[in-house]
Amino acid sequence: PSLRTPALFAHGSRDPFATREEIEAARRLVPAATELVGFERAGHDLFRAPGRSGADVAAEIAASFLAFAERAGGERV
């Protein structure tokens, strides 16, 4: 809740540390702009997502971040 800068989160649907619902609940506590990029069937190590190369996952995260930064506009990103 003390996060004051916009943040993009990446999450695997099989991450044992938090469910998507838990991540969404935590995001709602953050006063800054946030966005979540989800990866189905991926665990905590997103770069081992089934059926996707690490490079593909990294490219999707990078593209999502650039789009998020564009939408966040005047906020410090």
C-alpha cells in the first residue's frame, strides 16, 4: 500500500506464492496506477511458461510495460 509510483506486475496463474485474486486485492491497495500482465499455466518462473519461450515472455512484458507507461501519462513511471 505504500507504493507511490506506477507499477506493472507480471504473474503466472500457477504461481504458488499468490493467486490472481490475491494479486488483484493487493493492487487495489496501491494508490498509484498499476496493471497486471497474466501468464496462463506459468508458475513463479514466468520464463518457463509452458508453450512459450523466455524471449517471448520477456517481449510481452516489455511491450506491456511500454503501453502501460504510455497510458500512465503524467504519472512518474
